[in-house]
Amino acid sequence: MKRSLRLLFLFNLLLLVGCARKETTITNLASLAGGKTFAVASGTVADQFVLKRFPDAKLEYYNSVLDCALAVQSGKADAAAYDLPVLKNIVARNEGLTTLPELIEGDRYGFGFRLADTSLKQAVDGVLAELKSNGTYDDMMKRWFPDKGSPAPMPDIPLSGANGVLRFGTAAVTEPMAFVDANRIVVGFDIEFAARVAQKLGKQLEVTDMEFGAMIPALIAGKVDMIGAGLSITEERAKRILYSESYYPSGIAAVVRSGGNPHRAGPPGRCVRLMISATR
């Protein structure tokens, strides 16, 4: 009887060791191969980049990038894929997450306009060139992309409104590009840029917050004049909208659970069931 109990104990111990070996921490992109689950935000092109790099990946869609990161944090997904600056911002505010150093895909941001609105595109491209030449662009980068801590407050940009209104559509869930601050005001790098465009044109700025996937339809329908929220420049989108020159080089990155918080390995509870059946 005692020998049987010892054998049973050793058997269960081996099962535990085997299960523990299956639990691995994701530390690089190579670890995400083999059909891992990626959380991606609906309406973005992150899923295209994920499938290009990992054709066998399983995709789960969420309403926002933050929801994607929280899905990873809670173990519902192995990784979340989105633009690097946005993910870094989320990681800084949520424990148990880390951004992998290698990018899934390089990326570029641009502002979008209706295909026929070449005059607004030219004006925006001119403002971008001016901001880069006079040092304002560098100040914006320091303000919205600090090495540590939160972005600085939105600067005061006087707008006359003498020439009407510039209607800007954004998705205020893409901090630091566009987000809602403590005063419930939509701010961010893209919002400041749009304000500087409005200032140059002698217009007021009207910001409309919407879901990311609704921005292009709203632009095409004439509800807004310009859109931006870390909007990736893609050939597919360029068939429907006109892009500005790229104003920010970025990339699609992956957020995973940090060290000591291993990813899912096999069906949950499988090892426990084996142990119970062995001891009956």
C-alpha cells in the first residue's frame, strides 16, 4: 500500500513538472509563432501586419487598443498588436505588461483627406515642413513622447476663426496621438498638429471624437475635413482617401505579459484533471 502511494506521488510530481515545462515566458517575436492568439483593435490594420508576420495566428477583435492590452494582461490573448508609441504609453500605466523590442512591421503615420481635397493636403504638408524647419516639431515630440512619465499639457494655440472651421475627426483612445485628458478635453500630438493647421488657415478647430473604424467613412461622407489618430499609410486606404506626407515614423509592435507571468500553455485545467483521475 505504501509503495503504491509513493508511486502515485511520483506520478503526480512528474505531471506537475511536465506542466511547468510547458509554461514559457514570451520574450521575443519568435515566441509568438505557432498559432498564438493576438488581440487587435477593430477598424485598424494591425491584423494585416500580424497575419503577414504570423500567417497561423488566431485573431480576437476588441473595441480599443486598451481593451486589447487588458485582454493580454488577463490571459485572454497571448499578445496585442498596435502602434509602438501607443502600446508603450499603455504599458507605462498598466503593470504586468511589456513591449517586445522587435517590431512586427515598420509603419508611417499620415493625416487623411477626401480624394478631391488636394488644397488641404498641400496646406497640411506645408505646415509640417514649417514646423520641422523652425523647431516646433521637435518641441512637440518632446511634449508628447517623453522618455519617462506622462505627456506634457497641451499648449495654448490661439485660433481666430476668421476663415471658418476646420473639422477634425479622431479616435481619442490612441494616447499620445489623441486622447482625453483629466479635464475631459481631447488632446495629443495629432490634436496639436491639427490646431496648428487651423491656426495657419485662420480657422477654428472642431474636434469630433469617434471610433477608429468610423473615421474614414465620416471623412468620405463629408462629416469631417481631416482625420488623424496614428493613422497608418497603406495602399488599400490610399484608394479611398488622400494622405498627407508622413509626419511620424512608427511601427507595429507587440505587447505581452511581462516576465514571471507566463503565457497560456494548453487547455486550462488539463493537468489538474489528470491528477484527480490518477488518485481515484
